[in-house]
Amino acid sequence: MGCSMSRLLKTTVTLIILVLLLMPGALAATSFDASRSQQLPLPRGTVHGPESVAFDGQGQGPYSGVSDGRILKWNGEKLGWTTYAYGPGYDSRTCMPSKFSPETETARESRCGRPLGLRFNQKSGDLYVADAYKGLMRVAPGGGEATVLVNQVDGFPLHFTNGVDVDQVTG
């Protein structure tokens, strides 16, 4: 009898704590107005796997890395998506997906790069890129070829670099 009473008390206290912890979040939740969102379609058949999204210090973008190694920038409805940056050694003739290429996407990514994490330094305008195969890179303001900052630590290569962040106070 005492054991079941103790178990009931523990269960009741646990439930009360859970309700109290979850209630402030439920009260603070707001609805999302989907009519104010905009879908930015990627070019058909040529671009796959957009990953991270970033905006620069002027509010331009979004910028997104794709599976052929490029970083694209949205330039409004008239221009759409354009290539903003790419990793060292990128060659559009061999890196862009093709229906006729027998190469697998994974093989192409390992050669051309796969930008997975993007973050701007809002003060300098530099874009920092975490690339799954090339490591941590930096793109100067205006875009173009990225510079590899680090691709190994203590002689060990970085594997599947996925995310990056920039302290906007210290850079």
C-alpha cells in the first residue's frame, strides 16, 4: 500500500512539473501567417539539395549552398538565383549536374564541394562556409572563389564539416 502511494505521488509530481514547464511555451506560441511567406523556386533540373540559408549585412539574399558545390544568391524575381561563390578548383563543366553524366552525386560532391553551413560576418561582409569536403572556407564580399581557412586539425582531416557561426561582436 505504501509503495503504490509513493509511486502515485511521484507520478503526480512529475506530471505537475511537466505541465508547468510546457505551459509558458504554449501560452507564448503565436500563429504563423503563411500568406506573407514567399517560395523561391530553384532552377529546374540543375540544382539539388539547398541546405543552409544566410542573409548578408545589407539584407540581401537569401544565399544557399547546393549539391554541385556552388553558393547561390537570390537577386529578386527578375534575375532569380545566380552563382555567388564556389570552392577552390570548381569547374562548371564538370561540377554541374547532368542527365548524361554517369558520376554519382556523392562522387561529384567530394570533388566539387558541398557547402552545408553559411554565415556572414555582418561587419566585414565575409561569408564563412562549412563545406562537407573542403573544410572551413571564407568568401570575400562580392563573391567568387572561396579561400580554404582550415581543412585539418593536428594532421587529421575534417570530416563532413556541417555548420558554422560567426560572433557578430568580435568577428
